[in-house]
Amino acid sequence: MTDFNALRCRFHESAITIYSVEHDWTTWVGLNHDVDVIPTKINLYKDHPDRDFANEKTTESGKYIDLEWAREPDWFRIETWWRGWIPTGGGTDFSPWYLDLDALAPYATASNCYAFTDTIREEMKKGLRDLQEGIDAILEEHAPPPMTNEFSTGHSPRSVTSGSRRRTPNAPRWTEQDGFADWQAIDLPFWLYYSLPIYYTWGFDEKNDPRFSRLHPQLIELADDDHSLVQEGIGLTLEADLLRAAAASWNYDDYLTTKPVIAGSLSSYDSDSKFTVIDFEGWGRHYIHEDEAPAYATQFHFTTSTDEESGHPITVFWRWKPREYISPRQIFEKQESRAVSYARRSALWYIREMHAHALTPSPTRSYHLVTGAQVYGDTSSLEKRLAERAWDTDSNPYAEGDDMSLDASEIEEPARRTLKEHLDVRMAPRQDRQLPARPSLSNMTMWKNFAPPSHTRRSRSPTARSPILRNMPPHQRPATIFRIAYQEIAGKLTYIERLFPVVDPGNWNTQFLCIGYLHVPDWHIQVRMRFFANCVPSIRHIRTILSIAVEHKMSFQIAIRAEDFHFFGADVLSQIDQRLVKAMYKPGFTEPQLSYSSPSAFVNAYIGKLADILRRPHARTFIGLGGPFSWLAQRWGGTDLVDRFMEGPSIQVTRYFSSQNDSGEDRALGIHWDCVSDQEIEFLFGYIPADKWNPERWLYPPISILDEACDHWTGEWNVGMEEIFRHITSQVTRNPTTAAPKTRRGWMEFLRSYN
């Protein structure tokens, strides 16, 4: 028996109904409503601009003519959080008399007098009485008193939506924005309690993030009468991911957050303080009456600060840090009655619903974690949002050096030469073989401003800025305008999260970075690299750019000139390896192809061949090829290949001279870099040549098929590609193996199921 922390905030404790459907190759889960109401192209509306209510067509009474938009699910936006509670019409044309202002008056004339029939009069009395009771309930409702609870707020879930039609209110909708900050506004238990339909996607990210374990569709579906147990041994076999989700569900409360860290709390406060409270972690503060302060002080941790404007002391209570923390498991073990459970939970429901639209952080506003005061500044700008992320030098190589923003006045005027003229550009100037302490670049535009190699040793005086640029405001200078436009366009082609951290730049050869040349044959990769170098202020060094390129599995190579070969020693090889390498680097070298007899025999032969290939001196080249080449090489050869790739060229370049070079380029620099043969690439993907019984097959889909059939493949690694290749590898490593090489048609059908 495996217990789990099920979602239990249900209206009348009725079970949550689960629905599932695929729209645009995305799996959607619906809670309490059929997912068929989700528009087929819902993903197209994610970034759709808000409706222009000022220009919506209305009747003379002000009623909107077109209301179909209010019946369909839409993405949650904190600015219009109230849309989840819009009462939409029922399945008939009937509407209450006090709402249908365009209908004829329900009265009749008699002897120049207005008269109502008894039926209409009673209906109007009842309608007005119900309306007045609703108004009184709202106006007489007071904020709930502080209650002991364990709820707090954490980080972001993926995109979730909800909606309804007919008599059901237009349901709340979760949203996906940069950093997914708006999730802190959702009130999931409140919506479930009132049976509002909720829709969300369930894919690779959600399955692998323990924060969403409580939203696992199978856990919700398997919950029994007390919503806490999953029975085993009676015909139900639990998958490993389901067991992990069940165990992780106890670490998160109704708001998908973990236990708060208690630090810096006080035991007393000044009597003349102004009193405020932060309801949820990361939220802004709001004032409370001084009479409520003693009750808050006994139940919540707090701190004091000084108002910067008035100098008056302010006491800040943290509702999300109760003095008596009760874990989700302790709550379950108490077996609270329905009334006690509702009273304990509902206080936070209404607080969250009332203040979410005004006090939750978003890309346009943020709050101090301790004081709850708003942190002013244009946090919506891309540069500041990137700088505010955890790009620190202790744990993230993306943030080497000083985290200094690049002032607009310091940006150089863009070079007047085109990008195409510099397909291969130098990474750093050579200065008579005297290497700098660390190579650094303020932005990528400097790469194309280096002088040709024959002039690198000449001293040049700084070019004076033209009078026009000197007198021009910084935000109007061409370089600033270019950078802003570039970050808006190129920023959509990549991502900034560290999804696959595998590199340690501290192990890299600094000399190799200083005398090497960066060869980037793919223009799409150049655009992505230049985005990070030009538009992320915390990135100041070429080492950081290359770290991002390796982790994103972008394709690039670092080449050196022949005169620099002596800087790199030969690899230490055994006698038998020396004989193999000598034969391998001769022209015309070929190896026997893989053949297929049975799944186990083929997989064993494939793994054995990979072990041979990935220990060859030039195997590091697979890292530079990026994409699936880099992923497969790291999966089967280990991340040491990354360090070898950054150590410098192999003996294929420095001793046997059988590598690639730029002799075919228009403006050749005389540089060389490692390469792999076409046959070695075929071995990497498990290629089986065609015979008279079968067409050609692959164990992994090659790059040509990915380009043609895989929507997730963009030239840069992402979670979609990670899920696809992990799934294939799990079949390869299973004992007994279930992997089978597929034809081109088979791989195209397989990949399209992920699109």
C-alpha cells in the first residue's frame, strides 16, 4: 500500500472527474469538465493580445453582442483574473429579466397605468431579494482572522489552463510566461472546491518535476474514498514514475509549495509600528489594523524594518511562516472532519483570491522577500529579468565575471562589415604568444571587429567617437537600437534556463581559448550565440558563451593555425591503439558495418562499437557537432568528452594532418579542426545498411530525419528532444532490450507522434 497526498478540496467531497485529450500533439488533462471544450488551436492564443474591450460591439444598453469568447477556455492572466468567474448564459436563450436590458418591459398598460402580472411580480421580487442577499454577503464579509497553516509559495509550474461553457462560469486559467511567475496567483484548492473546470498540460516537464506530483492524473484517478491511498497487489502495477510522484506529493501543500525556511524572526515589536502582513512567499505586503497585531505575533514569524520615506518603523508578519508548522502528512493523519478541514483551508483561499491580482509578483513587478515592499524598476525588460535570474558565479558558469550591465554609452558602434564576411572569426587576439589571465569579451560584436591576423600585432589608437554619436542620447544610438531589436527577435529562438548543466569551464584549457578560432557554419547557431553575447549583461567572457553552446548542444568547432600545433602535446596511447590510429588516419580506411540478427545481439554489437569509437582521439568532435551527436556521445562516452573537446585538438590535427580546414573558404585563415568520418557518424546512430530483405535502418533517428519530421528539433537541444532520446535509450538499456532499428518511414511516424 502506497499512500499519497491527494487533492482533497472538493465540493461536497465529490470525486474529481478526469478527462484527457490531445490537441496539437499536446496532452491536456481536464478536472471536473470535458476537455473537448478546449479550442483545437489553444496554443496559438497563448501570446494573443488581450481583447480590445473599448471597441467591442454593444447594444444600446451596453450589452456585448458577441459573448462566445467568454464561453471558451483561455489562458490565465493575472491582469484579468476575474474572467474565471464570468457568468455565461445557459443552453437556452432565456436570461434573468434584470440582466436582459434589451428585452421588452415585462409590464402591461391598463387605464393609463403600468401593471405587472402576479407571476412576473413574484419573479422580480425573488430576483431582487437574491441580488440584495448577494450584495450584503459581499459587503458584510470581513477578512478572515489569522489561522495556523502550513501554506507558502514556491516557484513555477508549466502552462495550465481552465475553462467552461454553458451555465458554468468561464473558469480560471493558468498561464505560461517568462519565468512562469504568474503561477503564484492561482488558487487551485479554491477552484476545485467550487468545481470550476481546470485544464492543464501533462508532458515531460510536468512528469519530471516533483512540484506537480499532486497533479499527476493517475494519482487523482486512483484516489479512493479517503483520497489518500493507492492499493497494490490486487491487479494494479505501479510504474516507477507514479511511485516517485506518490512519495513526492507529501512534500507539497495545496499550493504546490514546500516547507518554508524559518530565519530572522523576532519575538517583540515596537508599539508605534505600522503593521503589515505578507500572505504568501514572494507576495507584496498589505496593512492590517493594530488591534490584530497581537494575534498575528503569536501565530506568525515577523520582522521589523524602517519605511524609507517616512522613517517610521514597520512590522512585517509572514503568514507563510507560521510558528507551528503542520506538514501535509500531519494534516492527513489528524483525519480532520469536513467542517474543520474547510475552516482551516478556506481562510487562505479567500485571502489568495482577494489579493492575488494586486500583490503577486509578475514580470512587471517584484517584491522584497523579507519586507514585502515593491522593488521598483523596469523588471519587464529582458536584460534585467535575465540579470535577476540565478546566474551567479558560485553555481552557474553562465555568470562568469562581474554581473555588470552594459551601459548604452559604452556600446561600440556596430561594425560596417556584414556577418557573411566573417564566417570564421577569431575568438581573441594573439599578443606575441603572451596569454592574458582570462579571455574576455564585452559582447559578440567585438568578434567581427578584430583586425586580420597580419595586423594583430600593430598598435592602434582608439578611434574617436564621431560628433554626431557623442551628442546623441544613448537610447538613440544605432548600437543601442540594434541591440534592443536584436534581443526581441533573437530571444525567441533560444532559451536561457540551464536545463542540462554538464560543463565545468574550470577544467578547460585557457591557452586553447586564447589562440583558437571559432568556426560556426550554421547561421542559426550564430544568431543564438550573438543573442547571449549582446543581450545578456551578465555574460562578459567567451568561456561563458561556449559553456552555453555546449549545454544547448549547438554546433561549432574551435580551430587553430598550423603554427600553433606545438602548443598541444600528443595523446598518450597504448601500442595497439597507436597501430589502430595509424591505420585509421590513412585515406580510404573503412570498417565493417553493423548487421542485425536479433535485438540483443545487435544492441551488444552497437554498444561495443561505440565503446571503440568514443575512445578514439578525435571522438571529442561529436561534442562540437551538437544536437543528437553531442547527446549520444555524452550518454555513452560520459561528460569527460566535453573536457577533452576543450583541451585542444587531437593528434588527428597536430600529428596526422587528416583533419578539416578552411581552405575552401573565400577568406581562408589557414585553420584546422578535428573531424569524424561519415561511417563513424553512422555507427553513432546505429545504422544498418539496406539488404535485399530490408531497407536501411537506424537505432536512433539521424539528423536528416530529424530535420524532416521532428518539430522539436530546431538546431538546439530542448526538453522535447531530451524526452525523445531518453525514451529510445531506455528501450536500448532495458534487459532484455526492447529497442528495434527503424526504417526512415518508421522513424518519421515515431517522431510525428511527439510533434
